[in-house]
Amino acid sequence: MRSSATVKIFIVFLILLVGWFFIRVARLLFPILLIAIVIGLIWDWAYPKKGSDEFDDYEEL
């Protein structure tokens, strides 16, 4: 069964369109993801969880 040229052009167009959308979304999400990781690391460093340190069990003298 042979496909017409119009169908082939439409399929190639859809593949390129999906690829273009993927690249646009990836370019948008990459900086947002980096910002979220940096803020999370700073937050974790500035406000550590209680009991996360091995010395939390010792009372201050």
C-alpha cells in the first residue's frame, strides 16, 4: 500500500512540529529546574532539619 505525497508531507510536518515544541519546552524548563535546585540547596543549608546532624543528640553544656 503506497502513501500519497500529501500524507508523507503531513507526517514529516507533525514530527518536526513535535520536535520544535519539545525543544521549546526543554529550553524553558532547564533554567527553571536549575533555579529550583539552587534554591533547594540554599534552603537546606540555611535551615537544616532537626535531627539531621549527628551531634544533635548531645546536650549543650
